Amino acid sequence: MKPFTLTQTFYPESRFGGFSDLDGTILFFTRINALLDPSWTVLDVGCGRAEWIEDSVPYRRELRNLKGKAARVIGLDVDPAGRENPTLDEFRLLESEAWPLETDSIDLIICDQTMEHVPNPDALFSEARRTLRHGGYLCIRTPNRWGYPALVATVVPNRHHARVVEAVQENRKALDVFPTVYRCNSKRRLRAAMKKHGFDAVVYDYDAEPSYLAFSRLAYRLGMLYMRLAPPLPRAALFAFGKLAKHERR
């Protein structure tokens, strides 16, 4: 019998299905799947090469893969490696702040673990508003600027991020790590940006299991204790879901 992983040891429910009740990916993409319509065109901003396709948990992997669940899935990224993404119907390279997409052509936009890398968030929200059809959705998951992973990342220079993340996160490769700037990574800033660009939105923080500490059993245990016993502090992740109001089209 194989030994339990750290997640299975500290979150025993994960022995049944492979994920904990705090799994942020499960929660984020469950809500996206609940919004999805088979006739829609979906845009994945910062799609990358889909390294998650190698996820050992089938349920989580299939939940993230929207190809075949929507009429078309388009990927957008500054990295040409996005062309390798097998979960896309089409890839478009982002070479400027203007997205290479037609106005009113998208029904749902996913921005997963991308906002922290964007130097001009206002341009991203502006393009999201332009390309979404009336009533379209914008779904964001990003680190909280004041949560422990982002605070630690701030201390580590960007030039060392790839090496550090590859060392502490299982199955994370250096080529999938990019510089962070955290220009719109607080609840206040995300809410303000969504409102400014015409989205009826909800923004909230969230703590998943301490996966960034999985390099050490002791560190993982301390992370759990911190989450359970510390006074209320900013949580590690932010979720934002917004619907483009019809009367806000410019």
C-alpha cells in the first residue's frame, strides 16, 4: 500500500476522489461549469500550455477542461507555449494590450492565476468589457496580495521565483512560472475595477489547503495550524465573478 500524501493525511476526505473540501480549483471551476452554456465561446486569458492536464486527479482535470463543453474555447497568452495547449480549439498570441478578438464575440472569460502577472489591469478589464457579449461573465482567481503566498513571493526577487516555486510545489515546472506584479490583487482593487468597467460582481477571499508548503510535512502542519488558529487575516486567494451589465456597454 502506498503511503498517504500530505493532503490525504491532513484532509482524509481527499482519499475519496483525490481532492479536499478546501480545493480551490474544484470550487472555482465548479462555479464556471455551473455558468457554462454549450453554445458559448469561452476565452481563457493566460491559458498557458495547460500543465494541469497532467493532474493525477481525473475529476479535477476534467472539471478544468472546457473543450467540448462549450462551442469554442479560445486561449490567449503572451507565451507562444499556449499553442501546445490541448484543451483549446484555438490559440491567439497576445502581442499588445489590445486583445486580437472581435468586439462582442465572447460569452465567458476565465482569468485563472493570471491577474498577478498583469502590469496594466485596467487594460485587461477594458478589453474584457469590449470582447464580452451583453450579459457575459468574467471569472477570476488570483492570489491575495496580503495573503501569505504573495507576501512570501514579494520577499523573493522575481528572478528567483521559478527556482523557488519549482522546489516547493510538486509537479510545478520553472517554465510555467512568470514574474508577479500584484497590481490588482486585493478585494478593494478588484471590486473597484469590476465596478468601473460595468460588471455586477462579487469578490471574496478564500483559503485552500497550504499547497505551497507541501515541500515539508512540518511546514504543511504549521500552515494548517495557522489557518485554523490565527486571528482573522487576509486569506491566500481571491475569487471574483462578474456579469457585464447590459446598460454599461460603451
